Amino acid sequence: MEKPISIEIWNASGKYRVVSSKPMPGTRWIRLLTDQDCRVEICTAEKTILSVDDILGLIGNKCDGFIGQLTEDWGEVLFSALRKAGGTAFSNMAVGYNNVDVDAATKCGISVGNTPGVLTETTAELAASLSVSAARRIVEADEFMRAGHYKGWLPNLFVGNLLKGQTVGVIGAGRIGSAYARMMIEGFKMNLIYYDLYQSTRLEKFVTAYGEFLKTNGEQPVTWKRATSMEEVLREADVISLHPVLDKTTYHLINKQSLATMKKEAVLVNASRGPVIDEAALVEHLKANPMFRVGLDVFEDEPFMKPGLADLKNAVVVPHIASASKWTREGMATLAALNVLGRIKKFPIWSDSNRVESFLDENSSPPSACPSIVNSKQLGI
Ligand SMILES: NC(=O)c1ccc[n+]([C@@H]2O[C@H](COP(=O)([O-])OP(=O)(O)OC[C@H]3O[C@@H](n4cnc5c(N)ncnc54)[C@H](O)[C@@H]3O)[C@@H](O)[C@H]2O)c1
Ligand SMILES: O=C(O)[C@H](O)CO
């Protein structure tokens, strides 16, 4: 980043120096830090994705804690620089932390925070939105109207897929995958098949109870099934949404072979991480199967799409906005700031990172704890 780096400073005389590589929504996160004697420095440079060198410049010679973004490459270089500057705390402003070398952070004695829970419903709602938008060809129809092509109602105009009574598939039934499954079951009376390394007992119990409710009301009950393999989901589901973490085991989880397993008229949604899908193979599959549709919030080479994807009418694409609701983004900023503040003040780790509501109440002081530190055990804190 060319000098001088543009920085917004809050509480300049603060004892602790906390740096944020991006402006974040709301101001509560700033006040929570300044109220605890932190000087807060926010990088306001226009450059979207900061390089390791840019961040080294921001860390400088004294930095107690750093709030970073999922677009940044946090490894040995940055964590040793942060340690050398006297730092002990880092937090991603994200629940996903595949951009962070956690082992490198632990080696440097740096805690790694993330922001689970506060973005679960927001992200699931976007995945549900992409499911409906793709199934019912909303974006194609919108473009058709705006271009003045509409000449009146026609029996075959933008015919899409019915969701009611169909099968929704979830790969990765964790926080967001379970919330998404519930939305599609409650909202569209879909039947569930899911694949995860772990049983999603709470989700299963919900679907069973909801099915009983529908039955007592004389309606067709919804059902659930835990698949023994991902391929079973791909074969049986009409709509499939991907919600696993991105790691070595889920890189290119969806590839040419798995795409060929799916129904020709299926809908595939991805609001997890782009590299979960072999995007070049997806482009070829979409070209060869015009009735197959996708809704994508994330991309393998963000911010770029693989060649050809932008031209495809059977793809709905949005720029990684799944967690972009005001409440969620302000909450993520708050959790990230409190992960850093908690470590600086040597607060304990919060008991349940899935239950973070008490940190998010604007009208009360948050618990004196770190909401979510992914390497707390390794650090012995
Ligand atoms: N697009 C966005 O803006 C956005 C927003 C939030 C989260 N995310 C992504 O979604 C991911 C999930 O978030 P979460 O809060 O639901 O996490 P989570 O940890 O609650 O759920 C992830 C689930 O994936 C499962 N899983 C891991 N490997 C798997 C595999 N090989 N096959 C099937 N399941 C597997 C885990 O068992 C777990 O249940 C995050 O890691 C992040 O990358 C994206
Ligand atoms: O991992 C996350 O939290 C998202 O990708 C950004 O909200």
C-alpha cells in the first residue's frame, strides 16, 4: 500500500493499541475498546484486499491486538510480527477462518478469534434466497422485464422448479446448514436429506416434530434422512446447499464426478466457501445442462469468477453477501473486537460460542469474556 496509509484514530492516548484492517459496521465495537483504554486505529485505505506487507505496515512496532478480514493471509509472517510488536490477540471478522494458519498463531502465542452464531440465520436466509432465485429463475426474469422483452403472459415463460414436497439436501448440517434446512422445510414443506460427519440430532428432532404437527393437521408430513455419503444426497436431492467448513477434506468436494451424480434439473447453492466447488468443472456442467441451476455467494478465486460463469443464465451470482445484514455485521464487529479485548484484559473464554446473544445487547455491558477463540485449548487459556 502506497504511503501514507490512511488511518482513522479513536482514543489516541489509549494504553493498548488495537488495529482494524477495515472499517466495520456500527460504532459499538469501537466504544467497547476505547472504554477499556484502547487506542483504536482503523485502516481506511481504498484497497480492498490488503497484502501481507500492507498489514505488516499496519502492525508497526507496537500492537496489542489486530482485527482482520477473511481476505487476508494470516500466517507465520504476520503472527510473528504481531508477537514482536507485543501483541497477543487476533480476530477474524468472520466465522470461517481458512485464511488463518492457526498453528502459526499458536506457536507465536497469539489467540485466534472468530465470530460464530451471530451470522447463522442471516447466512441461511441468503442461501434460501439463492435457492428460490435459482429454482424460479428470478434474475433471468428480472433482466427480461428491464430489457423490455415482456410482451404478455405465456404458458411457458420462465417455467422453473416447484419446491413444495421436493427434497432439500444439505452438505454440512452445522449451525448454518441446520438453520437453512429448517427454513426450507418450514417455508416450503420440503423433505430433508443431509450429510455431515456428525449426526444433527436437534435438526432431526425438529423435523420429526414438525412432521407430526403437519400430520395432526391433515397435511403431508415432512421427513428427514441422514445420508451415509455425500453422493447419496447428490443423487436424491432436488435442491442442495453447501455449508461445510473449508479445509483439506472439503476442497473441491463438488467436482465433475459429483456434479454428474446430481439430477439434471437440480439446484445447487453455495454460501460456504468458493473452493468447496471445482468452479471450472461447474461452468462446464452448467453449459452442458441448461436445466441445472446454481446460486453462488462465494467463488473459488474471489473476487474473480472462473471464465464463462458470468455469461450463464442458469447461474445466480452475488458477491459474498450472505452475512450482510446490519444486525449481523455489527454483531460480527462486536464479537471480533471483544475477542481481542478479552485476550488483552486476560478475560476467560466464553462457555458457549453458539450462544453469543449476551455480547450483542446494545443496552448492556457484555460479559467479561472472549466470545470465541479457536485455539484457546492449544494456548492453555
Ligand atoms: N458466505 C458467507 O458470507 C458465509 C457466512 C458464514 C459462514 N460461511 C461459511 O460457512 C461455514 C460454516 O459455518 P457454520 O457456522 O455453519 O460452521 P459449523 O462448524 O457450525 O458447521 C460446519 C459443518 O460442516 C461439517 N463438515 C465438515 N467437513 C465436512 C465434510 N467433509 N462433509 C460434510 N460436512 C462436513 C461439520 O461437521 C459441521 O457440522 C464457515 O466455515 C464459513 O466458511 C460463509
Ligand atoms: O465466514 C464468514 O463469516 C463469512 O464468509 C463472512 O461473513
